[in-house]
Amino acid sequence: MKFLTLLLMLLFSCVSLAWDGYDYANGTYVEIEKGNNVKAGKDIEIFDYATGQYRDVQVESVRGSGSITEVEVFDYSTGEFRTLDME
């Protein structure tokens, strides 16, 4: 019983606090932190590993295919659209 309790505690402590992905056009990893409402029309914050900065973006569309979800966003800081492949 103690083993099962310990195992469950370890599993729940390893829950991801972020959604990781990649921007192939810019060649950079990105992260969407937990708590962002990733739906079309919503503003969210992403972390861009290439710049080491958080960026405010607007979600344009969300499309899922298999284990990858494609999130198209408009990056306010660059004025460009970006496609993020999220795992």
C-alpha cells in the first residue's frame, strides 16, 4: 500500500506545467505555460527559447492531427504570423 501511494505521488508530481513545441519557420523551441486558454481569438503568452523572452501573441487557429497540435498565432512584437507545432 505504501508503494502504491508513493508511486501515485511521484506520477502526479511529474505533471507537466507547460506545453512544449517548435516553430519550424524560425527554428526555435517555444513553450506555452499552464493556464493559457489556447483558443482562436484569445491572447496568450509564449516563451521563445531563441530570444529568451516571453511574447504576447493572439491565437488565430488551433488544429490537431495525431500527437501534434498546430497553433497558428500572431506575434505582436514582430508583427508576423507564426505556426507552432505543439506536442
